[in-house]
Amino acid sequence: MPQVFFIPQNKEITVEPGTNLLKATDQAGLYVEGDCAGKGTCGKCKVKIVKGDGGNPTKAEQKLLSDKELSEGWVLSCQKRVKEDLTIEVPVQKAAYLRKTALEGGVEKLDVDPVVEKKALKLNRPSVKDQTADLERLLKKLDRNDLSVELRELARLPALLRNNNYSVTVAIIDNRIISIEPGDTCDQIYGIAFDIGTTTIMGSLLDLNNAEVLAVAAATNPQNIYGADVISRINYASEGEDELKQIQNKVIEAANEIISDLLKQTKVAKDRIYEIVAVGNTTMSHLFMGIDPTYLAPAPFIPAYSRALETEASELNLNINEAGRVIFLPNIAGYVGSDTVGVILATEMDLNSSQCAAIDIGTNGELVLAANGRMIACSTAAGPAFEGAQIKQGMRASAGAVEAVQYTGDGFKISTIDDSPAKGICGSGLIDAVAAMVDAGLINTTGKIINPEDNPDLVPEIFKSRLKQAEGGMEFILVPGNESESGEDIVLSQGDIRELQLAKGAIYAGLKILLKEADLKEEDLDKILLAGAFGNYVRKESALTIGLLPQLSPEKIVAVGNAAGDGSRMALVSKKIRDRAFQLPELVEHLELSTRQDFQEIFVDALKFNQ
Amino acid sequence: MPQVFFIPQNKEITVEPGTNLLKATDQAGLYVEGDCAGKGTCGKCKVKIVKGDGGNPTKAEQKLLSDKELSEGWVLSCQKRVKEDLTIEVPVQKAAYLRKTALEGGVEKLDVDPVVEKKALKLNRPSVKDQTADLERLLKKLDRNDLSVELRELARLPALLRNNNYSVTVAIIDNRIISIEPGDTCDQIYGIAFDIGTTTIMGSLLDLNNAEVLAVAAATNPQNIYGADVISRINYASEGEDELKQIQNKVIEAANEIISDLLKQTKVAKDRIYEIVAVGNTTMSHLFMGIDPTYLAPAPFIPAYSRALETEASELNLNINEAGRVIFLPNIAGYVGSDTVGVILATEMDLNSSQCAAIDIGTNGELVLAANGRMIACSTAAGPAFEGAQIKQGMRASAGAVEAVQYTGDGFKISTIDDSPAKGICGSGLIDAVAAMVDAGLINTTGKIINPEDNPDLVPEIFKSRLKQAEGGMEFILVPGNESESGEDIVLSQGDIRELQLAKGAIYAGLKILLKEADLKEEDLDKILLAGAFGNYVRKESALTIGLLPQLSPEKIVAVGNAAGDGSRMALVSKKIRDRAFQLPELVEHLELSTRQDFQEIFVDALKFNQ
């Protein structure tokens, strides 16, 4: 069986022939980045084949790697299968350390200034001439008389000193010694960044000495048994203290599973994890910290708190160092959470003087506009259309989902994930398909599918047979039954288009109102940043065609990846960045769209398709 | 059955005829002070009979109350039995508020500046125009953006605000909100002061708004099953983490019983107790806080810590407000604990410019000398002789114990507790008896009982028949068999006198070395303060005669009562005083007697009796 040797980590594993190289990397306990779950669209899982043959470049590799990279041996690990012995160079990941600054377009070196501080100490032995108590002896050596100490650690200190020749290492957060360890452990300072999504929880384990991402893990948020959306979960938690505790326990258990996975991948000891920094929407924040979210649901949508909450890991039963700290970054309003704070941190909108907007699209859409020294945020009920939900033949982005549609002038070019026979339509496919229909003149600007019987001149001949009258209005056959997996047509209905229209209209209307509030025109925007998975998948041109975004030149529209998660990693490794996060609720103005008299009018206008 | 009506508390109870008035007071849930457990010797349980007849004054009352007091109706409640309806005025106790300053001899008003702060707030209702989060709304009203908040309290805040018309009270310690309560509860701020003795645990519940002592309760320290002395307990705790936890649980359980007793007496709710301040010797401190005491036992006697330790009540499972604070005052050295810190606080030795020594005598004796801007402390192994232990016919101070002996020139006047037939000798009786024997010329300065057969001229005729040769040397018949309870002679043996000599020699030698260290002579001392129960019971003249103390005029010797416990109460009600306590380990020099080359010589010299 083929062997794969990884450098510079010097790990060797044996795999079944044909094993996917990305899976092999994972099996070796190594981490390569990736946003597209191995679909070959994000281009992030680059590794270099130093020895051995990886086969010819796939289409995805040809698209996402430069000729120079391909000639040097770079491949996308998700695209390769191991057929013979390979030596693979895995680039050390410094996602939080060396990262693209979305606004500048450059690569910036992040200051690593973790909140956790470690010092190794060698104390003098006590004697009758020097009866200084153990703790005071230690603090004197540290020259820090201002420190307090965890009782648990103090309880063990006398034996620890005497069993280790008076050599110990202390871990300090703020003015508190949270851990005292035998010998010199200064090289072991770890932390975990969490992105607590309504649907998915992501965790990354970072080395706080150098901000390297050592491992990532994800899990479905098991609170989904109480409902897929935040309102259902708020309603459940509101039933009583037991229910709140129950729903909190769910997310804590999932976080602990992720922690255990991260520890297993890296062989790091749980006692050496000193901090957790988490982001999530305001409801997720309340439920993670066990705070009553009841009054988030009804108007006027009041959260229990905005500021960052901090507590000991043991209080939340999180399985890191018992005295480790957990910090949930601050939220801005009931529906603008610390995930948005993470987006601002990662994109540095708060530091940059350009006029830009960031849009994070999920079930809700959060928007932030930075201009003229102000930051204004709002949330819109985008609806789940972008995730393929409430769409007749919508599905999640997995094998067989129509993910790209292009109007070629004489027909549609359709791609599915994994090139499998089409099963349904995912979010990016939906936007592409509707944009292609607009391009082909099959939909008018009000969103109505044109009936070729009423307007035979408007509809190209080739599409006439694909438009048919159904119960709820016209339908367009995107994939005919003879090409689909099930043998049935895959269609886009008039209702589907209305769903998408409502979603994109809500986002665009939100942006328009933010611009109005800041007294800006659309063309004044230097950049629009698209955060989250959505931003990576959607084709800018299609987003422009359907009028999700204002009509700016496509280079002004930048996908910034999982900026919320990046923000939590950055706040984990840097005190300076964390302090910036703590200030944001004061600095970001929240605009409640429901109070705007002009919302309806702007919303109706924003429903229109382009052209 | 007679009824007793108490003013100003307006409580009425019905009692069995003949009920002791002190017990009736207790039964009514009222607290009167007392140091002698109802033996009529401390004079502290004064109450005033406003209506009704309490009977003639007893001997104790005649001795301890002035003629003016007697004519006004003041009685000692321990001396009275209720035979008819009475109206009793119980003075409101302000032990910590109005207290004798031992050094000045006056009465001082204590500044009440508790660490716990309460504020009642009425918040504005939120609206879509004012979506400020609940916590931020509250902090804004408080104008304290620096505060953090207990998660438990934040968790309940949204419902609490809405169920109470947005009127709440916050309790703050330092920069943390530890409690948020419905309505205005500013008048309810309570704390408990503990004196954790090796033998006895004492607790007092205080109103932190005015420093009134509302109730006191005591219990035997149940750690005694692991040994009566600190060394046995250290050895047990050193066996492992489980044993340490076990012995900690014992004292925590006892403290919780006292807390529950105090709450029952006062009807105060446990959630309204926000702080516990405790003092005790260094071993008791370690065991209460659950810190490994192992290295206190062997030389060089190193404690795990000196500073004050602070934690949440819930971490120690103490049944007050879950987020309430527990502070164990700092210790000075392995055998000079926070009880000595309490003595310094209560006597204000650290603030006063006079040259004085404080002596706290128990199983160990702790001494502090304050002079010329220095404070020096040491501990001596006084041995348990002063508690009647290791004395042939020694006993604790209870009914039948010989408690006072006086040489009248033609015999000994002997008193027993309760005037019961003599059963044995307690500590104060022992010192009195030996002093009387010295006065009568029955013991020479080296402590030897004179044998009348060898020196017939030195021994008064009346005592000759009471001196007899026994196995271990001479014995003196203090109470002949026909006067004792058992019919047997109650004797003082040569061995008993040696025990006392060793104990008093250790104390006196400690004091001599402190004086030598400070370059002072005995006559330079302005005051000697005797702390603890011992100081209340011992007759100064006898202490001088046996050479326990230097030969100063008796008015320089002042009993200051349970100064350690007073110190913990003072630190509970006053931030200023607590801060003084925190500084003391830095300010008090500790002198380890075992390192002194001159100790043996001074000790041998200190063994001598006076005259």
C-alpha cells in the first residue's frame, strides 16, 4: 500500500490506494485549510508534491493554480488520489498570522500578543533563615505582587515545588495565575477559537506563541432538535430554567466534542488550553453562556447584554484547563452578533478609511457600512433561500447540486457538484440560474417568468419548450428529466424566484438604507465585502445581474471567506485585537430597519431584477 | 407561666418558671454578649429589668456591676432566673461598632465602610427607539461601565427586570455585580465573621449597614476527630488529596451549621449574606481553604501562602449568596496566623505609637511586640497547661473546677465554678494556686516544692500537714478529700508545677527575646495586652507572681477579650480596616525562636518564679 510522507512535519502514513490526498492529510493529523469541503472550488487546500506522481492537473487545479504553481508541483489536495508513494510538503498554516487584508489586498503580519502569558521560574529553597511562604516566594521571583492565584493551583503548589526542584512555569491571564506547571512549559500555550453558528459549530486550535492554526474541527449544532432557526430556539429556552439549561448543554457538549477532536488531532494536553474565544449571533451567544434570551424574540428585540462575557471554563463545563478563560465576543444588537464583530475585526473596516460595506449572508443577513468615521450595522430577514431552503427543488451544497449556471447565448451551461447527475439546486446555483434566465430574457425586471404564449417574441426559440405553465405560475425546466438523477425535470418555479427576490431584496434594501443613513450613493462605495461561505461560492456577475448588490464594477466586490471565524482567531491571539472587539458595540451604530418609515418603499424597489 | 417582654426588640416569650434569663434571651432569638459561658465572671451579659422583680443581686453581680447600675435595674442575665413576668431592656450590641480601644482605654466609633455596596435602580423601559441591552441599560444607570457581572445573575436579569417594573437593587463587590435583586433591598446587607479555632469555631452575623452584631453561634471544630492539635491534622491532610478534602469538608460543614444557626436566629435570608471574613491560625487557614499544609509541620515550617485568600462562597460550598465572597485574612508565618492579625487590628497596635506587647495564649502562644515603628511577632510552644491539660487533676473550666485561689496570710481561700464541690483545677485556678503557694513560701524560685522535713523553718505550720512526699516528688493538697466532690484529695504535684513552669517560661522567654530584638527593657513597655479567654480569667497578680509576665505594675496589663474575633468583625465591616489587615504580613517581622542561639539560656532564666 502506498506511503505518504509529509514534510516539514515528518509524519508518515500508509493509506489504501486511491485514498483522497486531503483525507490522507487529515488522517496524518495535519491541517490544511479549505472552505469548500473538498469540492475543488476554494483553492485553499494547496500542498506541494515533492516526490512521486500525483497525476495530471484536474480542471479545478487548472483554474485555481497558476502555471508557475503547477510546474512547481503544487496541487489541490482535494483533487488528488494517492496511487503511489508520495512526499508532500504541507505549508504551515498561519491563517491568523499571515492573512490577506481584504481591504488592502495585501498580506499583513499580525502582531502576536496573546492574553495568556507564561513565565518559567527557578525558586530558591526555603530555610529557617528564609521562611517566605511558597506563593510569596513565587510572586517575588516574578516581581508581580499584584497577582492573585487560583485556589486549585495554590492547593497543589507546595508539593509541586518540592517535587520539581523548585522549577515551575506559571500561566497568567490579566492579574491572575491560572496555572502552575512542573518545569518549563513556556512553549505550550494553546487556545481555541469557536464560531458558533446556528447550523454549524467550527473550532480551531491555535498555538498562541506564533498564531499557527494547528487543527480545525466542525460539528452540526445539536440545538437543531429544538428548531433550525433562532426564534424556535429562543422560544424553547424561554419555557423555563431547565429548558434554557438543556439547550445550553447541547451546544456545550458539541463544543466539547470539537475540543476533544482538536486535542486528538494535535496531541495537545487539555490543561495547556488556556483560552477560548467564541463568536456567534446574539442568540447563539445567549444560549452558549446560559443567559435568558426570551426578549430577543419579540419587538423591541432586547438582548440581555452587549458586552463581551468572560468566565472560567469550569463554570461552563468546557473541557480545557479548569481555570482557563472563555470569552464570547460582544454583540452589537439583538440580530447583529459577535459574528459581525468578527467580520469587522478580520476585514479591519474599523481601522480603514475607505468607504465600504460588509455583507454576511446566512439565514439572516447582517450588513455593516463604514464611511466617514461612522460604522452602521443592520440585520435583514434574508430568509433561507440562499441556503437552498424553501426552494421547490432546493438542496444543500452537496454532490449533485446544480452549483453553476451560465447563459452562453445559445443555451445554459450547467455544472453540478462532483459532476454527478443533477439532484437539485443549491444557493449559488439558484442565483446563477435566475441570473442566466434574466440574461436570456426569460424573466422581466419585476421577476415574472415570461409566458412564451403571451409574448412569443421575447423568448428565444430554444427555451420555449422549457417554459411551462404549472399550478403556481410558470416553471422553467433547468435540467430535463433525461439528464437528472431521478429522471424527473429539475425546475425553477415562479415561487422559487419570488423567494429569491424577497431574500435579495431584503439585503439590498438594507444596504440602500445604510447608504441613505450615511448620506452616500452606491457609487461612493470603494468595496463590498462578501463574508461567509456564500461569498466564496456566488458568482459576482450573477449577484449583480439579479440585483442583490448595487451595480458596481465586479473588482469592487471581494469575497473575504469566513471572516467571522477569522475574527475570533485574531481576537484569540492578540490582546490588541481583542480590545478592539470590546470597543465595537460602542462604536457601531445599530439601525433597526423596522423603525424606518421608508423601508417598505425601498424594499419594493430593491426587489427588481437588473436590466 | 411567666412571660418575658424584650425591648426595644418588642419580642415576647413564655418560659418555664425558673428559666435562666440568659437562656430566655437566647430563646427569644436575641443576642447578648458574653465571654464566660454564663459563669458570672465576664460581666458582659448585662440587661436592664424595666418591670418586674429579678431578685437580689448575686455575689457576681455585686462584684461586676456598679452601685449605680444595680440601682437602675441592671443585672447579669446569666445570674437571674425568671420567676414572674418581666420586661427586659436588651442593649443593642455594637461589638464592632462601639468598642473599647484597648490601648487608649476609651470608646471609639468605628467607621462603617463595608466592601459590599448596594444601589437601588429604576430603569427606563426599552423600546425600538432605545434598544440598549438589559445589562448595559443597568450599568448606564449606575454610571459604572467598569463593572462585570456574575453570569448567574445576568442569566436571570431579563425576567427580573420585566417582572419588577424595571426596579432592582444591585450588590457590588469591588468591580463586580454579585447580586441583582427585585425592588429596593438596600437595607439588607449582611456578612459573617468567623474565628476558626483549632478547638472551637465562632461565627457572628453582622448588619453591614451599621456594624451591629445580630447573632453569634459557636461549634466544636469537628476536625478534632483527626487530632486535637494542629500537627496531627497537618499529618492527616498530608496523606493525600482525598484526606485534605475530607478534613476541609469537616470545617466547612461546621461553618455551614453555624451559618444556618445564625440565619435561623435572625431570619435573614442566605442570599443577603454577601461576605464572610475569617481568621484562624495558619493551619486552620490552609485547611479551611483546602490548601496543602504539609510543609507547615517540619522545619523550616513553610506555609503555602501568607496573603489573604479570596474566593467565591460557592467554590467552598459555603451556604451564603452563591456569588458571595469569602476572605481568609492573611497569616504572618507558619505559626503566627490571621488570628494574630485580628489581634493587631482590634488592639490597633499597628496604629498606636506606644510600646506594647500582645500575648494570645492557647495551645500555642503568639506574641507581638510593637515599638519604635516596628512590629515583631513570634510563636512559642506554650503547651496546653493553661487549658488544664497535662495537669494531674486538671480540667476544663466548668462546674466544680477550682478557678481562684488566694493566700490570705493564714490559709488559702478557694473558689470553684458555680460554688460546686471541687472536682479539679482549671487553667486560671492552676496559676492562682501556684502563685498562692509561692506567696506562702511553699515553692522556691526554681519551682521546687519545699519539703517541710528538710526545711521546717521555711514552711508555715498550717501547711505542713498538706505537703506530702509522693512518687514523683512532693505534692500539695489543695482541697482535702472531705471538701472535694469525690472524697479524694485534690493535689498539685511537683510535675504539675513543672508543666506550668515550662509553659509560662516559653511565653516569657518569647517576650524577652522580642524585647531584646527591639533593644527594649521590660520597663519600657507601656502595656501588655492579654488576648483570648485566658486574658479574661487569669488574675494579673498571680500571673506576675509566677513570672508569666514581667514585673510591671498591674494597670499596665490589660485583658482585651477575643481580640482575634473582634478583628475579623472589624475587617468585615470596614474596607479601610481590611486593607490594613492585607498589609500586615509585610509590616510584621517574624522571628523564628528556633534560630536564636540565645533561646535556651533565656528560656531557663524565664522558668524561675518571682520573689
